[in-house]
Amino acid sequence: MERGNFVDFIRIYCKSGKGGAGSAHFMRTKYNPEAGPDGGDGGRGGHIILKGNSQLWTLLHLRWYKNVVAEDGGNGRDNNSTGRNGEDIIIEVPLGTQAFNEETGEMELEILHDGQEEIWIPGGQGGRGNNFFKSPTNQAPEYAQPGMPGQEGWKALELKMLADVGLVGFPNAGKSTLLSTITAARPKIADYAFTTLTPNLGMVPYRNDRSFCIADLPGIIEGAHEGKGLGHRFLRHIERNPVLLFLIPADSSDHRKDFEILVNELEQYNPELLDKQFLLAISKSDMLDDELREAIAEELPDNVPHVFISSVTQQGLPQLKDMLWQALNANDK
């Protein structure tokens, strides 16, 4: 998905370095013209390495980085000198990035931690020089190994954003307004569907200088698991969130049905999403009186904690933060 400065999928042609050839050299000195083999090994070809960088949140910087070619290793030399290794290429990526072999679709590795370095495409091994093959029965080997070739092919990088809490709801449910109220994030807010076209992250301050990360994700529509609306572009990001906060506006005609539609879309996309912790918030609740609150509460599922909130009046926001913090730390007790 690419919208403005946000890119969460990119293809790259990669080629790691070829290993250097071993040397088949024989030492010759003034007093010993047949001193024996002294050919050194070839150097390793350059690796292509992925490194996690917590300051990045998009793959945009790789947009024009379409061909990644690492340096070949140096050839071995006389006097048992090993060729130098090819220079590695380090590609910095945001946390939550997965690397795929585009031809097979196999996920090869993922980056989840700041500073984490993983060899994505190893360089070719350098060849052995003839000194390596010397033995009591073969004191003058005249051969050496060539360097091993590097690996090449089309690869794919896919970003699944890392956040503690993901906001789930239909377009115009109030997700962006909530994010802007409880964090310093400033997502685009307007009164029409699909205002949010890319995920937005914000840090929610909590008691005793603690905090957690929340993501405002593009709105779901019925049929999203089939690719309708923003479809899979959105749903891939929700896989990383341990807690999902469903937002349903107070003026919905059927709050329980809306919740069930949202849950069904998640289940159809990936049944494992149902194992996450669900919380439910009724947004825009400043328009409700006590009687309407009680009526809506009776509609809601009993097994999902809920809270009535208003981002405009900030009603219920402290309780919401408490619920989110408790859900995130439930396993620590």
C-alpha cells in the first residue's frame, strides 16, 4: 500500500557477492625455488543484511532502491594471503518488516527489534587456495577452488506495523478523533468514509510515566477479507496488535450487529485474530442519555468489556486507558 509517504510493500532485486577464487601459487625463494604451495583462500562475497530501526515507520526510503548488489570477495594471493571479504550491504527497515522470496512466497525472516541484524542473502564462500590441499601424500597440489556464486533473485519486503493496540471499526467510527485526543498524533480527520488511508501510530501516556502504542487503522467495510475497500492492505497490520479496540459509534442502528460484522471480517481473513484480546468502546457517547446507554449496553456481548466514550468531551477516556493497560498487562499478573 502506498499513500503519500507511507509504503508498506516493496519489491527488490537482490544479488549477494560472489566468493573470491583461491590461489594456486607456489613459493619460490632465492635459496629454495620449490618451497611449496602458498596460495591463500578467496574472500567471502558480501552479505545483504536487514537491520531493524525503530525510528523508521515506512519502507518509503527503499522506493528507488530496486537493485541491491553486494561486492564480490577478493581472490586469494601468494604467501597464504586470504582475499578480502566483499563489503556487506545493510538495509535498514522499520520494526515489523517481513522478508519474502517472491518466487516461492516463503517468508525468510522478520525484523522485530531495534538494532536486530539478520543476514538475508548470504554471500558466496571464498574458494580454498592450494595450500589448503597440501598433505604428506600430495605436497604440491596445483589446483585451487573457485569462489562460490552469490544468490540472486526478486525479493519482497512487507511491513506489518507493531503497536500494542489496534483500533478497529467502520469508516467514520471516530478512530482518528480518538487517536488525536489521547496521543500527540495528528491524523487527518473529516466527515467522509476512508479519511484514514494509511495507519497512524501514537503513544498514549499513562500513569507513573508509563505509556503504550496505539494504531489508528483504515476502516473496515463488510467484505474486507475479500479485498473490498482497503481490504488486505489494512488487515495485514492488525495481525501484530495483541489488543484490539473495536469502536462503534453511538448513533449506529444496531451496535451488536456492527460488532459481529467486524469480528466476522477478522475471522474470515485470519481465524487466529480471534485469539486476541477484544475491547469495545461506544464512541460519540456525549449524545446519549442514561436510558439510551442502558439500552445499548444490553445489546453488547457479555464476554467483551465495554466502555462509553466521547473524544469531544473526553468522557470515559480515563476508564478506557485503564481497560487498555489492564488488557496489555493481563499476562504479567
